[in-house]
Amino acid sequence: QVTLVESGGGSAQPGGSLRLTCATSGFPFNDYVMSWARQARGKPIEWVCSIGKDGKDTYCADFVEGRFIISRDNARNTLYLQLNSLKPEDTAEYLCAKAPSPSYLNWKHGSDAYDWHYGGQGTQVTVSS
């Protein structure tokens, strides 16, 4: 059974930082590209960042503007997202996702958030002063 458990969200002031964690189990983590997506209240889900199987290649949506860093620890089957220089518009539920298959190719720029497989409840990030 695939499980994805997000944590690390919370409240932050504009300009602040948070580190999100996604603990996974039930599938060969090393064989899958992984990503983060987010969903603000009343808005559709949107892709945030993706990372390749070995962690060397990463891609993020244009709105990230270099502020977020996605990483993974294959020994621990864990995915991370470092959020820096947070803005109020970053307020959303952040969700961890696995690629639909080990051969999934559309994980780079402009990846479609609806392609990915989600399993956790997400972690809420709220940015306000």
C-alpha cells in the first residue's frame, strides 16, 4: 500500500522559511520521480517542483522564482521541500506526489499536477504578517 505522509507546514511571516517533509512507503522510492504540488482554497491544484530519481535534476514552476528547493533522501524514502522567502500567495495545502509510473516523462517544466498520484492529506502552509 502506497503511503505519502506530509509534515512540516505551519505559519510563517512574509520572507520566512519552512521545510516540508514527505515520508513514503509501499513502493520503490528510488524508481520514481517525485514532486510537490499545492492547492490554495478555492483554486485548482498546481504543480510546484519535481525531482529526478537520483535527485540530481530538479524543476520548479515559474512562480517559485528560485525560492524553493526540492530534495530527496533515497536511503530514507523521504522527499523534502525547503520554502524560502515566503509570500502570502504561497498560502496553500502542500501535497507530496509520486509519478504515475517509473517511466513517466512529463515531469519537467510545466508538469501537469493532475498527472501525479497523491496519497497524503497534505500539510498546510500559511503566510501572513
